[in-house]
Amino acid sequence: MSVPAGFKRITLQLARSREFPQGSARHGYEIIAPLDADNRLDVETWRKHREACRVRRFWAGERTELGHLVHRAGGRGGSTWVFDYDAAAEDDDEAGFRLGDHVWVPGEYVSIRDDDGEMHTFRVVTVEDVG
């Protein structure tokens, strides 16, 4: 699948935590998504190119998960962004905490609730043009 112009490849790595005091490059996400001029997720472009908005979850010791970045109604502020690995299974979604409010630049931090309900903090490592 070709990705429209202006899409970015965003790499997140697990930030420091009790379990990983130095963080972990072996735990994270790679997201393909449109960003606006302020480096925030662009919901209008997402609506036009939903299939191109992808996520890859890599987690040491587990199989890689491939899915979509999805914008849904509900949540704080009236909407939320989730990572959906199986459209038929509602419980597989991982929800981001206010992902639409974040500026996606290296060094920033975001929080994502995994499918077990546990919140993890990730550091934005790279933001690159796709293609």
C-alpha cells in the first residue's frame, strides 16, 4: 500500500520505568500517521486515508502486532486515538492518553494503555517522512 505524501513514521520506545530504569529500545511502537503543521495528529487527513494509518507494536519476547491507528468518539475531550489490531475484537485496542494533544517530535513523551489496562510511558525517538 502506498502512503500519501506528508505522512510520518513515528518511533516510540519505552521510557524509564521501575521495570526498565534505562527505558527499552526493545519495547515500543512504530506509527505511520499524518501530522499537521504543528506536528499533531491530523484527524482530517486520517479520515481521508484511514487504511494508510498503521501501527506496529514490538515487545521483547512477544510476537509483533500489526494494526491500524484509529480515531474514535468518546474519551476525554470527546474523542480518543487507539491502536486496533483486530477490528472484530473490541478488547484488543490500546488507547493513547490524549494522543491528539501531543506534539510528535523527538524527546517528547506519550502514554499508552495496553490491552491489559496497564499504562506505559514512551519516548518519541524519531519522526521521519515516509517514502
